[in-house]
Amino acid sequence: SMAEKSFKYVIIGGGVAAGYAAREFAKQGVKPGELAIISKEAVAPYERPALSKAYLFPEGTARLPGFHVCVGSGGERLLPEWYTEKGISLILSTEIVKADLASKTLISAAGETFKYQILIIATGSTVIQLMDFGVKGADAKNIFYLREIDDADKLVEAIKAKKGGKAVIVGGGYIGLELSAALRINNIDVSMVYPEPWCMPRLFTAGIAAFYEGYYANKGIGIIKGTVAVGFGTNENGEVTDVKLKDGRVLEADIVVVGVGGRPLTTLFKGQVEEEKGGIKTDSFFKTSIPDVYAVGDVATFPLKLFNEIRRVEHVDHARKSAEQAVKAIFASEQGTSIDEYDYLPYFYSRAFDLSWQFYGDNVGETVLFGDNSPTSPTHKFGTYWIKDGKVVGVFLESGTPEENKAIAKVARVQPPVDSLEQLATEGLAFASKI
Ligand code: FDA
Ligand code: NAD
């Protein structure tokens, strides 16, 4: 039988949460040989958001080792040597295919066995594929998804091979908006297709979306709403040539990028651990229903204290902070001490072209748009407040300065009362700046 390896702590997954967990383990004084990170990817943990942004730029392109964690939050860059120095085993290109939480055993695709005392699940998300909905021809060449660095490398090759070509972006969410911009910057003719009446409906109001749709149209991006891709045409090499839409239109395409959502990777643990809202249920310390098993990042469904609700969050800031919280909790419990409950303020952001927005809080209740959301406004500075039960609970701001972004974060945390929505609209950003 193959050798069995044993560790005090194992992190399954080598993404953002794993990288930030490793740094926290080192801070807490983990001893050489105690910690292993097992990752399907071939590289040390990196800042995943770069893949849909600077990784795809024609100039000023980001490449590893430039964006290993923790540079995305202004921290130290953890190169592979860092893990060696700390005695942390980075077990790469290794997919775990079986997890038995009862016997504390993990088995890899190559048949290796790993034992642990404490497990942190940090498997993140995978992409939802058009094949999952039975879309015909969805397995054609040059149809891309984007989750990991290997996916990004394939896309970069296609961008180079199809210079001046046409791309269709399927989906109007984060991937749709960031990839349309990245491909357009590469001088590709881009069209976006999505079923909803406006882009990013998960977060944007119609007023917010109107700005981005207008801005993208001015950049020459075609926007086709209210329909979906139902099939693809291919040439004799099996490469995609066109996208057939449900409304009967056919769009030529040399490259297709699909971003129709993610799905947390919990399959390995099905039936072994309590799940809720599609994720692995945890407490405020990211402990699951099984002793000595923690879950962090995209896979965790955790108590969001601020809203008195349990939620799953698929964004990088939470991946970082949940990982740190779990590791602190592990060391505290070993030392017989305690730490504060996780008290997270949701924070999402995106960047595309020369635009950059931030959102804090919750997007529920009534909304108030402020500033100039005209796509041709010279400053691009506008935003939206969400108001529930007479209090501001969420704030969105495009093109904010660092101080203004700090101010909107504070508003979302403090949840100040609002007397008049009209007055809030008139005050706009000034309301946030005085909190
Ligand atoms: P993450 O996906 O980072 O890592 C999971 C790791 O587990 C991967 O290395 C995977 O290979 C590995 N794994 C999975 N199953 C395994 C198995 N069975 N065996 C071994 N290894 C396994 N958010 C944001 O706030 N702002 C942004 O701008 C962006 N931009 C962005 C761009 C792109 C292209 C993507 C895909 C995502 C973003 N995000 C984002 C979201 C953000 O990146 C995401 O929420 C975090 O990466 C989640 O961190 P995790 O560590 O949970 O998963
Ligand atoms: P998403 O949930 O943001 O968007 C999915 C979009 O798919 C929907 O808005 C809809 O327009 C579209 N859609 C759904 N079904 C469709 C269909 N049949 N045909 C065409 N369009 C359809 O998901 P995503 O953009 O794929 O992102 C994947 C994951 O990566 C998410 O977890 C996301 O949070 C993360 N991500 C985050 C960022 C960021 O925070 N800036 C950037 C990139 C990716």
C-alpha cells in the first residue's frame, strides 16, 4: 500500500482562504511538520481576483509569483519558499477524491492517504457549466470558463490566437462584466448575453446597471438582454463558430466565455456534515457539525451577526477573514482561551476599464440613487443607499476615494436612521461622510 502521511492540521484546498489560513497558522506559532495544504492546483495560494483582471490585460499583465497571497490585502507575499521555511507542507497537483470524516482520512486521486487531527475545508466553488443545462454543442473548443489559473492560461492563449476576433460572453454577473471588459481591452469585438432585464441583478438596481450598460455600450460592447444561449455551431476542427440564442438570433464567435454562476464544492462531504443554504453549516468560529472539522471561504454557511441571519458569501474579503477567524479559534481552543464571534460586514467590489466600485452591507429594502449615474458623466461618481426599517443597511459607490469608501463602510456598519429618502438623495455622499 502507498505511504500514509499524517499531520496535526490539514487544509483541503489551496485557494485564497488556504493562503490566509497559512499566514495565520504561522502567526500563531504552528510548528514545522504540523500543517499541510492539499491543493488540486499546481501553484501556491494566490489572489484569485487577479485572474479576471490584470492576468488578462495586454499590458501590465499580472503573472505569478507576482500575486500570491497576501498581496491583495496589502500583506506579505507568500512564495513557495515561505511554506518550506515554516515547515508547512504544500502538497500541490493533488486532488482529494474521498473524505472520511469519521476516520479522519483523506484519499487523493493518485491513491495517497492523508490523516489529520483537525481539518479545515477550503474547497471554494466550481463553475456551473452550460452542459449542466444540456445546451447543445457546449463542449466545443474555445468555449471557456474561469475559475483557476489553468483556465486563465487557456483563455490567454485563445486571446492571442484570435487577435481581432469576435467573442460572446454568456452571463451578466461578475465574470460577464469583468471578462467583457478584459477582452474588449484586448481589441476583441465583444457581445454580452444574459437573461435578466439588467446586468448583475444579484446586487445592482436598475439605476446602477443603467450606468454600466451605457458605459460598456460606449466602449463598443454589444449587450443582448432577456435571452440565453441554447446552442453552438462548430467548424470541422470542433471549434466554436457561433452562438444560437433562444430568441432565434445567431451571433458569430471565435471565443465564448461563460459565467453563469458558481456552486460551492461540498460534494466530498455530502451526508457527513450538516449543510444549509447550499454550503457547510458552521458556527461563528467556522466549526462545522463534526468535531475538529472547520469550513471557511465560499463553502461556509455562517452566522452573519449584523443581519441576525445565516449566509454564504462568495467573495474574497470573507475568504480571507473567515480563514483567519478559524485558525485563531483553533489555537484559542487549544490554549483554553476564547476569541470574539465573527462579526462580518459584507464587502464586495469589482474593477473594469477605469471603473471601480465597492459595496458594503445588505442590498435589501428601498433604494436611493445619488450622484450622476449618466454613463458619460466625467467623474463616474454615483452610488445607492439601501434602507430597511428606517435605517441605512447597504451602500454602493462607484469611483470613490479611499476616504469615501471608508465612509460608506462605516455607514453600513453603523446603520444610521433615515428620516426622509428625498433628503438622503439630496445629501448623497455627504450623508455618509458625516457619520
Ligand atoms: P478558492 O476557489 O479560492 O480556492 C479553492 C481551492 O480548493 C482551489 O485551489 C481548488 O483547486 C481547491 N480544491 C477544490 N476541491 C479540491 C479537492 N477535492 N482536492 C484538492 N483541492 C481542491 N471576489 C471579490 O470579492 N472580488 C473580486 O474581484 C473577485 N474576483 C474573482 C475573479 C474570479 C475569476 C473568480 C473565480 C472569483 C473572484 N472572486 C472575487 C471570488 C473570490 O475569488 C472567492 O470568493 C474566493 O477565492 C474564495 O476563496 P476560497 O479559498 O473559499 O476558494
Ligand atoms: P454570478 O452569480 O455573478 O452571475 C451569474 C449570471 O449568469 C447571472 O447574473 C445571469 O446573468 C447569468 N445566467 C444565469 N443563467 C444563464 C443562462 N442560462 N444563460 C446566460 N446567462 C445566464 O456568477 P459568475 O459571474 O459566473 O461568477 C462566478 C463566481 O465567481 C461567483 O461566486 C462570483 O461571486 C465570483 N466572482 C466574483 C467576482 C467579484 O467579486 N468581483 C469576480 C468574478 C467572479
